[in-house]
Amino acid sequence: MASRHARRADGPAPAPGTATADLHAHTLRSDGVLEPVELVRQAFAAGIRLFAIADHDNLAAYRELRAPDAAPLPAGLELVPAVEINSITRGLPVELSEGELHILGIGVDPDDEAFETALLKQRDARRIRFAQAVEKLREVGKPIDDQLAAMDLSDGGALGRPTLGRAMMAAGYVESVDEAFRVWIGHGRPAYVARTGMGPIGAIRAIRAAGGLPSLAHFAEAPARIGLMRDLIAEGLGGLETNHRSFDAETRAAMGRVAGNLHLVPTGGSDYHGDDGPYAATHALLVMPERLIETDRTAIAATRWGQRTGFAPGSEAA
């Protein structure tokens, strides 16, 4: 499937902030700050017409927005089911800074029971890790129990470290979530807890089994890790996030060459969480050429979800 869809964008790059697609954003159902309906509203207002909420280890936002009693989506917006799995690489013959590779599952079947069971196990592991990090923060004199009690964490979503960082901000320990990661909860810091759960091969296989496109997210090391990329492709990796909003033009070009040479679908997204302001501020950094979006649409149409729903490549929703 990947080799048929992968294409390289031609012509001048579009201006930042003009993207009409975003295949990687987060809501409160994992570690974002906005309710799903509000994120959709802001994304549509910013010009997004093809949108995938890729919350960590869950599809709750997609299900809420597509529920029979949900408010209609904005006319012209196409919402694609997606997920992000933070897979662990400990025990594998690869050295990475945090021991993780993040795998996007784009166009997964939201009704696949086996996939939901796998995601539930991931969320359970997240809750254990979250509690252990809270305990470590108590041990180093930075308790956040009161701040967490003031947050609504009861919806069964995928808890993540950004939530810890926001609680630390509320307690006055840090001035930003980034500072919380750098000083306290990032890899090698006093309150860091190693992740458990799926490895990258398990994540890729689970996404494939659910009919989706597995795409490696924000992995700027890809041009220097071709051997690893080939290993992942052999296990079913089909895409590479070439156009993450943090990538400069040189990085996007290098990532695009990797995707083209390895016949991977180039994908792109804002990776919006919300700590740096409204969606429009992050969207302003996202570059997504229309030809790349056309390639993504074709790949999404080939997923199980795309085939089942009649998702059409090359046209927007009416």
C-alpha cells in the first residue's frame, strides 16, 4: 500500500499557517487541554478541513464527536479516527534518548474490539506510571495532590506527563510544562518513571490489525537511522511524519527524502496539546503542502475505516 501512495511534493513550500489538514492533535481525553468539540471548532476556524485527533492510547474523542447524539461537525470538516502509541524500545538493539518511538495509527477501525483491549492495557499502564510519578514528586518535596484533585481526571482518558506539568505549574513549582519536563519529570530527572507497555513492533502490528496506517511520529532522527526504519517497515510501518510543526524546512526536506526513498506515506500534523496557546498559534507553525495532503487522503481511503465509510481521496466532505 505504501509504495503506491508515497509521492514527493513539488513546487514552492506553502506558507506556514495555511495547512488544510492536520493528522496529529490531542484533546483532554489524553494530555491535551481542550475538550474534543472545542478543538474541532478551533481547528476548523484555523482552516483545517481534514483532521485526525490522535490522543494517546484512546479513541474517546473520535467516538464522542461521532456519537448519534453529538452535535454535527462543521460542514466541510472530515474527521479521521487516529491514535498515538508511545512504544518502548528498551530491550531492543537501538539506543534512543527516552527509549521510545511514537507510532500514529491513522484510519484505525474505532469498532475493533481487540484494538480497544490493547489500548485499555496501555491506559492502565499509564495510570500506574502517573501514580508513581506523583509519589516521586512527593518524595522530592513537590506534592501536587491538591492541584490534581482540582482537575477532572475521572473520564478514563490516557493520563500523561503534561498533566503532571500543569499541576506543577498550578502549585507554583515551575513556570511552564517545558520547565517541568526539563527539571523534574523528563528522562533522567528526579520524578521520571520509565514507561511500560507495547514495543514499536507490537504497536505497528496492532494498528495494522485494526486496519490503520502506522506512521512514525516526529522522529527527526530518521535520516540517520535508515537501518531502524527498514526494520520497522519489515514489520508493517507504512508512514513517516515528515511535516511535524516543529520541523524546519531543512528537516522537512530530509524527512521527505526518507519517506520517498523508503516508499512510506508522508504524513503531517501539529501535535497540538494546548500549553502554548490556542490551536491557531500552533497551526501557524504547520506546513502541509496540498499534494502531500492528497497522498494522505489516498492512504486513508485505503484503510479499513476509509473503505467502510467510503472516504473519498481527492475531495472534501460536502
